[in-house]
Amino acid sequence: MKFGPIKPGKPLLDQLEESNIEFDQLLQTALEVSASKPDVSPEDIGFPDSYLTLALYRLNSILSRIVELDQTRYNIFHEYLRTPKCYPREVVPGNRLSSVLNTAIELAQDGNTIGVGHFLRAIVNLTLDEPAGEYGDWALHNTF
């Protein structure tokens, strides 16, 4: 994957602004809803892609028309519910979210807005190259 401007360890919104990139309205709202400071090591340190994806799902984005999440069958969202909340400006991306956003930036080509479609396609593109993981054949990304 071509390396993009988003790196783990530095506040996400600051990095986007420095690169003259922004989220579309729905993706920005999802970030605001899910803003937190998790530490879910060894999987990811920092804000993972799954938190933003779950927030999009809960905001009834297009993802909710494609995928039905069964939270009773898999206990895969417990960390999301227990992470300490923070302001969106304090969100620091983890390795996986950085990879997803860098891929989304490539998909957006010359545009300066990352849309929900770019974000979801980036997850799918990265997931196709990953094993299914511990949750069976269904996965959007290893975090899920």
C-alpha cells in the first residue's frame, strides 16, 4: 500500500487539516459520536477503524443496509462500550485506522474529502488481503 499522510500517534483531525483533507458530514458525525481513547492492545493502540465503522452503522449509514450486525452472537463490541470518551480533536488513530484512511485517501484520488464510500471501500480493499480471523468467515476487518 502506498503510504499516506495519516500516522498513528498524532491527533487525527490535526493530521487531516495539515494535509488539507476533511471527512464528509456523515464520517465527521461518526467520529464525533465515537470519539474515545481506547487501548485495545495487542490488536491496536489508539482509535481503531472498527469504532468509526460501528458509529457509521449506528448512524444508519449505507452500511446498515448491507450488513446486519448481531451483537448478541459475538461479543466483539465490548471494548467500544467501555472506552473513555474524549473530544473529537483528541482522537489519535491506531495503526489500522491509519491504514484504512490512507487507502481511503488514495480512493478519493485528487479530492480533498474522504466520504463514507471511500472509507468503506478502503476497509473492504484491506480486508480482502487479510485472513478471516477468529470470528469465522464474516469480517469487515480483523477488528470486527
